[in-house]
Amino acid sequence: MREVFQQELREVQDRLVEISTLVTSSIERATESFNESNVSLAETVIADDDKIDELAAELDELAINILARQQPVARDLRIVVSALRISASLERMGDMSEHIAQLSRYRFPEKVVPKGLRGTFREMGALDVEIARKLTELLRTEDTRIAEDIRNEDDKVDALHLSVFDKVLGETWKGAAADTVDATLASRYHERFADHAVSIAKKVQYLATGDWIPQDA
Amino acid sequence: MREVFQQELREVQDRLVEISTLVTSSIERATESFNESNVSLAETVIADDDKIDELAAELDELAINILARQQPVARDLRIVVSALRISASLERMGDMSEHIAQLSRYRFPEKVVPKGLRGTFREMGALDVEIARKLTELLRTEDTRIAEDIRNEDDKVDALHLSVFDKVLGETWKGAAADTVDATLASRYHERFADHAVSIAKKVQYLATGDWIPQDA
């Protein structure tokens, strides 16, 4: 029984890594479509989000099934409950990628990235991609030092998010209302993407160290 | 054992109703602070969000505890897992209220509601309040007809959300960049608030009818 359970936990972990890998590919393409106004790339992000949703739903069914059959307690129980929450956060990260891609498709053939903010969004996008890669690595290795890295990268995303508002609300901003809307939404989506990663990282960290952190996504 | 379990499930339900009641009060005050630029009301919303977070975390601990001690299976297991998800969604609804209140505090003593959109936000706010009230009623009574009502109200919120963008991107829009940012964020928060309610309503509906709907918040 115990051995079967350990094997099932590895299966859960493998699936989380798989979903996180897809989310990484999704944010890579979303940020490229956003920065380069590449509408066909945006379409693939939007189409592929269904796959992420599907895998997350399957993982949830597996986790509930494990709870029913194995009746885990203590740390084992918390691992399975955490998997359910991590899957929900990964699913939301996929949604944020999709929203970013939708912005660039919606504005096409105009450029979605407002002038004067292209460098900022390039940086935010690169940070989100880096965070997604690190998250996959964290889920694979459970090396909690990576959780710290993710938190540091998230601080940088937050700073850039604030700088977008400084820019848009500053006296030199010449953007039209459409640029202001795009910048506001895109910045919010990039920031939320990173937030979800931090929330997952905290859960993995807890499982490794035993310090339970309540939901905070 | 069975009787204890039923009693514990009622405890879970009572706590969900309690949190939903607090969320209702929170969105009532948030929308009033937003519409009337009432900064002291906004402060109470922001301060009270900690209480919602705390109750949600306590409920999660109770649910995990029930899983460990009672080892529920089948429908009983899904009820407890759903409670964890519903608590996460309620916690996010509280966050959306807080964000709406923060917008009005941030802009004070200026009015946060952009001219030309006051009627729209008044309507969106009233719908969110109505949705929160119905959600509390749904959690209390498990009367699935209320779930349908919530879905219908959410459709109206979505239509108003789109109308905000039509307005802001239209030729008659005279708002400054700050107005555009406020309108964009406020509309998004109002819309997400309603989305979370729909996601909870679907879960309650499933528990009543047996049609499992995967996570979709």
C-alpha cells in the first residue's frame, strides 16, 4: 500500500511538472506574440490553453481518487491537498498567458505594446518566462533555494508593474486611451502570473520544511 | 462516526456562509466607497479583508482535519474538497472588494469614478452586491435555482464590463490617463468578483446534482 502510494505521489508530481512545462511554453509564446505583435503565435497560445485546463482537471481527478483510495493522513494528506491547489494556480497562470496573447490578437494589426513601454514589457515578459522555468525546476527537484529565486524575480516584476503606472500617469505619457488600457491590463496579467508562481513556490517550500502557509494566491 | 461527520459537514457549511456574509458586507462597502469616494469606508474594507483571509485559512484547516480523521469517500469526499475550493474563491472575492476599495482610497480626494461611467459602475456594483447576497443564500439553502440567478446576473456584469471598454475606447471619451486606468482596473475587479461567484455556484450545483464540473475559476 505504502509503495503504491509513493508511486502515485510521483505520478502527481510528474503531472505537475508536465503542466508547468506547458505553462512555460505558453508564457514564452504569449510574451513573444505580445512584444512582436505576432498574431499567429497568439492563436496557438489561446488554442493550447484548453490542453492546460484539461490536464489540470485530470490531475484533480487523480488527486481526489488518491484521497479516496489511500486515505492519507498528516504530511501525505497535505501533499495531495497541495497538489490540488498547485494545479489550480498553474491553470490560472495558463489563463494569464492566454489573456496576454488575446491582447495582442485583439489589437492586431496595430501594435499592442504602447510606445515608451516596450522595454518595460520586454523585461516583465522575460521575468515571467524565467519564473515559469524556475517553477518547473522547483516542482521537479523540490530544491527550495529555487523558491527564494522565484520570490526575488517576483519582486522585480512588482517593481516593473508599479513603473508602468508611473509612466502611464506621468506628464510625458502621450498614449491614446487604447494604449493606456492595454498597458494597464497587460501589466496586471504579467504581475498576476508571477504572483501565482510565488504562491506555488510557498506551498512546495512548506512541503519540504513543514511550515504550513495558508492559501494566499 | 457518521453522525459526527454530518455534524462536521454542517460546521463547514456554516463557516462558508459566515465567510460569504463577510464578503457581501465587504463588497457593499467597497462599491459604496468607490461610488461615493468615501475613504473612511474604504479603510474599513481594507482592514476587514484580513478577517476574511483568516476565516478562510481556519476553514481550510478544519477541512484538512476532517479529511484526516473521517477519511470520507465518494460524494462526502467531494463535498470536503469543494469546500476547500469554495473557500479559496471566497477569499479571492474579498481581495477584489479590497482592490476596489483601494482604488477609491488611492485617488482620494479626487473622485475615482470617471465621469461618464458613474452610472455603469453603480450598476456593476449593485449587481456584484446582489450576486454576493444570492451566493450566501445559495450556500445556506443549497437551492440550485439560485445558481441560475447568479449566472444570469454575471452575464449582465460581463455586458457592462464590455461596455466600459466601448466607452473608454470610443471617440467621445475625454478622460485623462488616470481615469482610463481606474476604469480598466475597476471594471476588471467587478467582473472577476462575479466570475468567482459563478465558479462557486457551479460547485454547489454539482454537489446537489452530481454533475462534477472541474475547476474553472
